Amino acid sequence: MRAECRRGPNAAMVIGLLLAVAIAACARRTPPPALPTAVKHPELMFPAVPQALQRAPGVEHIEPGWRYLQNDDLRAASREFAAALKRNPGLYPAHAGEGYVALLRDDHDRALASFTAALSGAPDYLPALVGRGQALLATKRDSEALAAFEAALAIDASLTDVARRVDVLRFRNVQQTIEAARAAASAGRADDARAAYERALA
């Protein structure tokens, strides 16, 4: 009887250890997927972490969040960026990441709010400027989108995709101005027509 009593606690201890190991294994983070060979969303700009923030709390979630985003796992991407902001609410690359997740979900209001939050922390942060321009363009706020893209180009003129968007928006703006001038001329508003044509020429 005594021998059985001695074995009893040992068996319970072994079972407890096995359960603890199993729980720890389940709780271990699944590594994020690798970036796909062909990036699925090349129009989006990676929310790079500036040198000054390299050791800031939460930065470890930016790269995994981006990998999930480029693999179209938006739920996991959102979870990573939210975890970064929970640790560091002022981490503006994470706000930009959340903005891109919202943009892919067609939640343009939330995307704009996230990019605005990022820019409040760093007004010249390129990923947020470009993302804000894309969100504004999606909501047909062309003049505001043009301003955001032009601000991005002023910082980095090598952004060829942004430069193409700027050219298209400028051309579209000229077309709309000419149409407004023609409408003003047809309505007999000569001064308005002249002013519109001058804006188009400029």
C-alpha cells in the first residue's frame, strides 16, 4: 500500500508536466509565412521602421504583419499591427500597416484614420503619405489624393508608380477644368470661363 502511495504523486507529477509541455507547445507563436515570390500587393509600400525606432517596443510585429498582409491573411496582419500598437501606441509604422489592411478591406474611412494617425507622428512618413493618397483616390477625393501623392514625390522623386498617378490626376484635373470652362461659356459666364481656361493652361 505504501509503495502504491509513493507512486501515486509521481504519476500525477508526470501527467502535470506533460500537460504543461503540451500547453506551452500550443501557446508557442506560429511563425509568419514567407513573403510570396510574386508580391500580391506591389502598389502598397512596406511600413519601414526608421533607424530611430529600431529598438522601440512593438517593432517586432511590423515585419510579420507585412508578411501576413502580402499573403492575404488580413486577420493575422491586423492582429500583428494591433499588437504593435498595444505595446506602443505612438508607433506610426504600425498605424500605416493598419491603414493598408483597412484599404485592402475597402474600409476607406478607417484607412484614412490610420494613415492620418501615422502622419501625426511623422508628417513626412512616405508609406502613410502614399497610403493616404490611395485611400483618398478610392473615395474619389482626387484633389486631396493629388496633394498627398505630390507630397510623397517631393520627398522621394524615384517613386515611379506615384509619379504616374500624379500625371493621371493632373491630366484628369485639366480635363475637368476645361469642361467647367466650356459649361461657363455656354451659360454666358465669360469671366468664369476665362478664369477656368487660365487655370487649365497653368
